[in-house]
Amino acid sequence: MLKKNFTIFVLNFTTMKDMNYTGGLYVKNGRLINDRMDGQTGIARVASMKRAVDNDKKINMIAEGIQLAEDKKGFNQLEY
């Protein structure tokens, strides 16, 4: 009788442990831990990196133009 109750307890413990791990999410020390993979494919990741590089180039061009305009303003105010 004792062995049967112990077996049921062990089975219940393992199933409860497995229930805490669902789809890459599990509870550890009372906190929900996300162990899932990224939702992006490799192609989507490369496309977003390319978009970020293009945006960075545009921002640098605008900043460079603003700097040149500021320098030109200062150059026109020089007295010889």
C-alpha cells in the first residue's frame, strides 16, 4: 500500500513539473521565464538589419549636411 501511494506521488510530481513547462515558458522561483526561440526567420532578420543600415546612412547624411551648413554660416561671418 505504501509503495503504491509513493508511486502515485512521484507520478503526480513529474506531471506537475511538466505542466510548468509549456511552449517554452516555465516558472522558476515564482517568475515566468521565456525560453522560446525568436519569432523571426533568418531572411526577416537580415532584412531588418539592412533596413537599419540604410536608415543609419540617411541619418548620417542629414547630420553631415547640417554640419556643413553650420560651418558655412560661420565661414561667411569671418572678417579679413
